[in-house]
Amino acid sequence: MQLKKQSVRNALAVGAAAMMGATNSASALPAWDVETGVATYVEMGGRITVMELTGVAKTHISDDKTLKLKVSLDTVTGASPNGATATSKPQTFTSPSGNTPYDVKPGDIPLDPTFRDTRVGGSATWEQDISTMVKGNVGINAGSETDHLSIGVNGGLSLDMNNRNTTLFAGVSAEWDQVAPVGGVPHRMVTTGPGVVKTVDSQSDSFTVADALVGLTQTISRRMLTQINYSHSLSNGYLSNPYKVLSAVNGATGETIDYVFENRPGDRTKQSVFWRIKYSFDQDVLDLSYRYMWDSWTITSHTAELKYYWILSSGDRLEPFVRYYTQTAADFYMPSLVYADTLPQYASADARLAKFDATTVGILYSMKMDRKSEMGIRLEYYAQKGTDHPAEAIGIQKGYDLYPETSAFVAQLLWSF
Amino acid sequence: MEKGPIRRPWRLEPREGYFLGLFDAMASPCQLLVETESHAQAQALLRTVAWEAWRIEAKFSRYRKESALARINASGGARLKVDEETARLLDFSSLMHDLSGGLFDITSGVLRRVWKFDGGDKLPKPGDMERILPLVGWSKVRWEAPFLVLPEGMELDLGGLGKEYAVDRALMLARQEADMAMLVNFGGDMAASGPRANGQPWIVGVEDPHGGAESIWTLKVSGGGLATSGDSRRFLLHNGKRYGHILDPRTGWPVEGAARAVTVADGSAARAGMMATLAILQGPGAEEFLKDQQVIHWVAR
């Protein structure tokens, strides 16, 4: 009888393999994992609104080589604080292009309403196994805005050790930036006179940024993982904001007399240390991280973040998080400066260089659609608070709010497939 | 319109040296064992495995009105074009029919209407078998891929190979995503990608498929598949004679002298499961058949 022959087993082996379908992935085109997102960031009080589209595509060229491509497109519109302080008289400013004057009522924090931009950015990263324990990556990135062009390169290595319980990693990157402000680069720290019309120094300027990072990921137990890293960053060149001014006020009354365009030091050294702990419960994961940053402009900052990956019984995921950030002021930050014959070499009234703290709370809900695709929605609220009435306020300034606070909502839809 | 799989709960638990993923599919408890340090990677692989199980269950379930199989069974004798995956399963079923000399037959599910193997004592009533047998027989089906003509009243049932197919498919997809030691176990039918990273076999506890009510088998699996055919709890007793649930589709009556259960280890879950099924269909010849085929096996009588 046919069944007595051992060939039944062979026939089954062939038939069962055919039943599994084509597994010949070598001839197939590489499959892409794609993540897309559309986000909107809206600052309260009619300030900045950002609409952003992002896309990330990743593919395995072969088992040990991965290519990752990223693109983003966003548009920025709205009004942004120009650095001048509120005062008791109406103020008139000239827009950066020089074409559109705008008026600010007494007592109001001056906002430049002409702020708009479209930004496109892209990057490509190639990751490859160099040996079973060593992985390497190289990448390029570029970004373009109306007034800004940047190009960067980066590379890194990681080394698995200690039965893959320890991973050491190191990376470097370099970036070249060309800044061509609308209406030209203003002459800095020289009074502009009424109307705040700038004297143009040149049409463009540039700066460079170099970064290095070393770190270590360590498995503490099956449930716990920790990561630490140290990074060092050097920026050099034109680091001032071409659109920000300072009010030059009467040293006795605090009344605004004139304005100057800000000036920042031509180099900045930033260092930071970062520490993260991830703890896995049976399904959920708790992620705690902390960063301490200090720089040569005397800014020091602390960032603490707590995130929880909550896996629901349906397999969907809920990720609530809270982040707290606090920083000290740059040594050349001042809400305004005193009108005098000799002005300081460096000064800025940019709120981002002031002492402030910021809290972000948010939640991501991510839903599986099928084996590969996922939809998510992220909601965030951001609140930034500085010193409204700093000790250095003079005369009438004591009656005004000198720090432009920011609160913003972020909503994002994500789709990965 | 075909509906997608139903999403159901799953669980992922860290264990000593690996992650254990748990979910239910095809009326069985299902497991994924995966050796990774990364919770996220284990989660992703568990998702792949569970979704594949649920997808196959939804597509080939007899019980779901929207399934691809239900559409075939409701075709009323019309000529249908089936999708590529269904075609592969039908080709394989056809091969099994040939290899078993007609004893493996995916049209024999309708015999369940006259047999109730629930431990009771009811034999089919006279005349039942004469009415039902004309609806059984793969040779009455016209299958020329991708076209199928299933005569009116006949039904296909892929339950005899669906679980083993799902195990192999789930493991194949998971292996395409990550190269690491894994074991997929759907209710005792299982397949492993290979030994664990330290070279040791996976150790799996399964309920003894051969009848010991309380006993648990401890299996060491270091690659390939392992599956069981037969169910020692499904039988009926009539006038002191035990009737097992393995039916001969040619007569409609239980195969005489069939083993209660046969477990086989072979290259994949489907290969192991089908070897076990072919063996049990041999009746008293199961042991001799398995010996001739030179596969690792366990037979319960």
C-alpha cells in the first residue's frame, strides 16, 4: 500500500511547504514601515500657529542593513514677541522686511504680527551591522526655511557587551547653517531711533554646530533598563536672533526711549547629562528620565519626564506623560536695557533666554488597526511661565507684565503602516 | 463582505530569560515564547503572531457567516474563484486526500450531524447515513485552481489542518520580523524556530493529549513542529463498544482500531499534524506506519 512507503513523509514536506506560500523574500522588494503624522500647535492669545506634516519610512535592505528616510513640512503663522517691553506710550515698529509698520498700544507686550514661514526638512540614515556586536550608522539631513538653510551629517557606533546586557554608544554630528533674515542682517547694539528701522549689515550670515555624545544602556534586571549619556555641543558664528530687539529705557522713569537689535556671543558650549530608567510591569512600562544641561551662556536647565505605557486589554495603548522644565537666565539676558552712551556688548530680551519654567502634560492613544497598522491621537498642553515683575524693572515698568507667557495646545494624528 | 479578525485581549509576561505572550484563538489557549531583552520587540512579535492566528480563524471558521469558507459553503453549487491562500489550503487538502487513500477528506464535516461524540450512547439512526453520505467525498468536488465547484449541500471544513497551518504561518511571519529564538504553541500544536540562544531546547508544559486527566507533559522542543491528532475524550459508548470520533468518510462509521491520540514531531507543525492524522486513519496500523515513516511519535491506545 502506498502509505507504507517513507515517501509519504517527503510528499507531505513538499506539500506543507507549498501551503505556506511564497517565503522567498530575497527576490521581493523591501517592505517599508511608514509612520505619518499631521499635527497642529496653537499658542493661546492669537500667537503662533504651526501646522506640520511628517513622514518616516524605514526599510530593511537586508538582515543587517536598514535605511530610514524622514521628511517634514510645516507652516508657521501668527504673532511673536519682538523683545521690546510694554511702555506707557504707543509704539511703532517696522516689520523685518521694512514694508509693513505695526503699532502697539500702551501697556501691551509688543508682538510682531508679520511672522510667517514654511519649512521643509528631510533626513536619511543608514544603519548597518559591522560585526555581531557592533552596529554603525551614518546620516545626512537638510532643512530649508524662507530665511534659513541647514545641512548636516552624522555618524555613530554602538557596541553590545556583557551578553548584550550592556550597550555602549557614541555619535558625532556637524551642521552648517546659512541665515538670510528677511530684510537683511541688522546692525546690532546700536540705537535704531523711532520706528525701529534696521541698518542692514549684510544680506546673510552663518553658523556651525558640532555635537558629540557618549552613552551606555544597561539591563539591570529582566524588568529594568537604564540609560545614561553625556553630550557636548559647540555652536559658532551668527547666533543672534535677527528679529529681536531690546527696549532702551530711561534709567529713572523706565519709559522707552529707543531700541537696539540684540547681540549674542559668537560661540556657545553646551553640555548635558541624561539619565533614563525604564521599568516593565507584566505589560505596562514606566519610563522616567532626567536631563541636566549647562552652557557657556550660564543657562542651566533641568528636564524631568514621566511617561507610562499603559497596554489596554484590547491591545491598544494609552501613553500619558508629564514633563517639567526649568532654566536659569543667560548672563546677557535683560528684559530691557538702560539708555546710555555705552551699551553692553551682548544683550538679548528673548524670553527663551530668560529664567522660566514650563510644564507639558499630554496623552497618546494608539489603536491597532490590523497586524501592521496603527492609528494614534496625541493631545498636549504646554504652559510656560517666567518672571512677570523682575527686580530689575525700572519706574513705570514695575506696572507692566515684562514676560510674555506662552500656553499652547498640540493635537496630532498619527498613522503607521 | 469579508470582515477582519476580532480583536481580543492578550498578555505579555517577562519570564526567566524570555517573554511569554498569551492569547486565545481557535478555541485554544495560545502562546508565544520569545527570547529577547526588549519588551517592545516581544510586544511587536506577539502582535504579529496573535493577529495571524485571529486572521486565519476569521477567514476559515465554519462558524462565522462572513468567513471565506462560509462563502464557499453557501455557494450552492456555483463555480467560485477562490483567493490564493484558500487555493494553497485546498491543494494541500487534496494532496492529503490522495496520500491517505481517501481517508482524509475536508468534506466529511457534515457527518457531525449524525454523530455526537459527547460521551453519550447514541448511534446514528437507520437511514441517517444513507441520507448524509452522498454529501461526503472530495472526488465529488471540482477543484481546478483557482476555480472550485462544491456541489449543493456539501460543506468544506478545514478544521483538520487550520491550527497547524496557523502555527507555521505565525512563526514564519514572526521570523521575518526578527531573528531570535521563538516558539509558537496553539493549544498543544507547536513549532519552534530552533533551540534557545544558549543551545538548550525550549521546555513546554502541555496537557497530556493522550488522556491522563491531570497529567502534564513536559516537552523539550529545539526546532521544527510537534502536533497531536485525536482526542481521547471524544467518543461514544454503545452496548459496551467504544466508538472513537475518527470517521471513515467512505462509510461514515468510525475507523476500526483507531488510536485514541497520536503525537508526532516533524519539520513543522503542519507536517507533524498531518503525519499524526494519517497515522490515526490507519487504525490498528498506526504504529507500523509511523515506524516506516521514521518520525518521532507517541501513540495512545
